Amino acid sequence: MGKIMRYVLVATAFFLLPANVLANSLVKPGVVAGIAKSKISASPEGEWNKLKFRPGSKVEIWTLDGPQLNQVMFFGGVEPGQPLFKEADKKRAPLPKVGSGMLITDIPALLESTYRARRDVNRMTIETQEPAVVNGTSGVKFTYRFVRNEDDVERTGEAFGAVKNGNLYLVVYEAPSLHFFERDAPRFKRLLSTIRF
């Protein structure tokens, strides 16, 4: 099956999800505060859709065309000892936790191990990793690629993570590597440049 056909099938499956999963609200241009129930704020230049579905108590997802085609995930102030996502089975399948005294260099590995455990990722590679500053907050910027078992579609991600007052703040943009990532990456970069923690 060709890659384009796979993307069409994934997008079609998204629109067949139950309405309560798809329910969302519109994020209008301008200053938006309290993202992911945290101190994160941003100033999007255009409209985004905020999904009702939240994979964790400190997670918020924005998308332009649906989460299978492009999404930005905000992780807002995840405390030490807590996972990035809600745990489905703490005893048999515990998720990796934010470490006390976590370094910014630990953030990409935490995301990778979480994805492998929770998002059914069978292949993931951290491609680049470098110190970065976003609006005065020092952190780490990194890129990665991953494939989930459910659809075998390669996705590319770009992220910025920081540790502030001991809590983890992370903003992640992901889209299929073919076409969608490059198409929407400039909008993510502009959004990221407005983020404050």
C-alpha cells in the first residue's frame, strides 16, 4: 500500500471516531493563558482547534487538521514522580516518571520511553538535540521520528522542553513526515516563539 493511501486511511479513521473524542473548542488568535492547566501562555497568529480529549491531567492538544495530520501537545508543569500521560495500568505497565532533579538532557529520553510504553511506538529515533532559549527560558530543543504499530506511518516531531521550579514543561509538534510536517512546521515555529512559561 502506498504512503499516500496510508495517510488517507488514517485521516478517514480519525473522522470515524466517536463524537465525544472529537469534541473540541476553537483557539482564536491572540494571547491564550493557562494552557494545559499551567503557566504556559502563547499567542497564536491563526485559529487552532483544542481537543477535548486529554491523555493526561497536564496535557493539552491543539491541531489544525486533526491529530493524525498535525498536532501540538503542551505538557504543563509535570511534577517529579509523575508520568507525562495518564497511566492505564500502574502495576503491570507503569510509565516512566519525571525525575527529581531532572536535567534538560533527560527530556528527549523521557519522551521516547513514554511513547514506546504508551503510544505503541515500535521505532523512534532522537535525531537532533541542542540547548535552546524560548522567551528567556533555557531548555532543550530536539527533533525525532517515530512509527506506531497501528498505522505504520512515519511521523516527525520537533519539541522544546524546560525544567522550571522542578517541574517539566514540554511543547511538542508532530505530523506525518511526508508533506504534513514541512507544511505546518513554520506555523509551529511561530507559535513556539510566543510561548511563555
